[in-house]
Amino acid sequence: MPLRCVKIKTSQTPAVDTPLRPAYTAAVRIEVNGEARELPDGATVASLLAELGVGGARVAVEHNRTIVPRSEHGTVRLAEGDKLEVVTFVGGG
């Protein structure tokens, strides 16, 4: 079964405070798939993926035009003005 690459829709995953993500004061503004987003200071690629609901999925992440290996998702910190592209893979034909 061939795989195809699909850009996730960030507008369907609003940034809201939940028990898993407490309220915060310091924030960084980034762009994900062309849409503005605000995250807590110190956020990582892994925490962004979890917030988008694709933390466990097969995804590819481009951070400021550089591919981020899965092994580095937890260590790459996001900063003000960063631009990310996040795509997930789905099966089908």
C-alpha cells in the first residue's frame, strides 16, 4: 500500500490550557504550516507534536528549513519566530 504525505491542519488543534499543559506567562510565537501559534517558553518539537495530537504518529518535521530527526524531537527547543512544517503519512491509494 503506498504512503502519501499529508500536511496536518493546525487550525483544528487550538492551543488551550489543559491539565497536561498548565497556564503559562512566558510564550514564544512560531509559525506551523503557515499558521501563527503561541507556545510556552522552552517548548520542544516533541511538545508541539503532542499539542497537535500527532505525537505518536509517523511525522516529518522541518524546523527553519532543516529536517529534525525523530531522535532529536525532545531536545530541539523552539524560539521566537521559528517556522515549522509538520507532515504526517497516511496509507491508501
